[in-house]
Amino acid sequence: MKNTRTLAMAQLALFSAIIVILTFTPFVGYIPLGITRATIIHIPVIIGSILLGPKKGAFLGFVFGLTSLLNNTINPTITSFTFTPFYAGGNLWSLVVCFVPRILVGVVPYFVYLGVKKLTHRETLPLMLSGLAGSMTNTVLVMGMIWLFFGNAYAQAKEVPVATLYQVILGVVGVNGVLEAIVAAILTAAVTGALLRFLRGRTGKTV
């Protein structure tokens, strides 16, 4: 039991360290795109969800949210108020936007993987769909909550009419979100597939 707990703590520490490194390594975890930033930080959260389960995945999602809060506080863009209450224009809803979608990124992929795995004996499709679902969970919920809680302020920051904000949000989801989801699907399948084969080779059991 003690060894199991030690292993679990080591696994969480490893994935958490990867998230932190991606967050604070310039131009790696967050890729600048004008006044916004694309991210790949959700990918270790997705992989951790599949390998470690939804509870540990949710914890990794919390770490993702915490690093996002810190990054938007100390290295802000003009829309950072949507992620941190410590930047001008931010409030408690910023914490909801920052944490809730990221925690769910650590939960959704696990259940997508289990559900799709029941329909096919192949590994690649369940892993790719899990990566896709985890990434879109992040994008859709973040952008949806920004529209719901910060619509007027976000439109002003983006310098677009409030009446067209819905189309702008859909554009971000359709362009940035889809690109991030494709990258997440490919990397999740490649990395998680390799890790699963390694673990099965060591234990001789199905992981």
C-alpha cells in the first residue's frame, strides 16, 4: 500500500512538473498569437487522465488552472482579466474560467477513452478521440464562459463590436480550438500509446 501511494505521488509530481515547465518556458506551453495565446499545456493533463484516472486527472487540471492563473497574473495580455482576478477587470468569475474547464480536461478524456475502447480493439482511435475531447473541452468551456461572464469587456479588449462577439468566439473555437485539438489528438495517441505499450510490457497486464 505504501509503495502504491509513493508511486501515485511520484506520477502526479512528474506530470505536474511537466505542466509547470511548459507554462513557464517561453513560446512552448503558451504560443503567442497576437492578443491571445494558443496552448499545449492541456496535453499532459489529458495523458495523465487516461493513465492515472479521473481523480488524479482532475488534480492535474487544477495544476493547469493554477499555472494559468499565475502566468496571466505575472505575464499578462490584454485579455488576462478573464483568467485572473488580480489583473484590471478581473473578478471571481475569472477563477471559474481559469479552473473549471481545466479540471474537466483531466476528467473527460478518461471516460471518452473507456467508452470508445469498448467499441473497438484498436488503441489509436480511443486515444485520438480522448485527446480531441479533452482539448475541445478546454477551448469550448473557456471561450463559452468568457462570452457569458466577460462579453462586453472581452469585446472591448478585442476591439470588436459586442454584436459580433459571438462570431468572434466561434472563430477562435473553429480555428485555434480545432488546431489545438488536432495537435492534442496526435500527441495523445503517440505518447499515451507508447506509454501503455511500455507498461503492459513490464506488467504483462492490460492497462
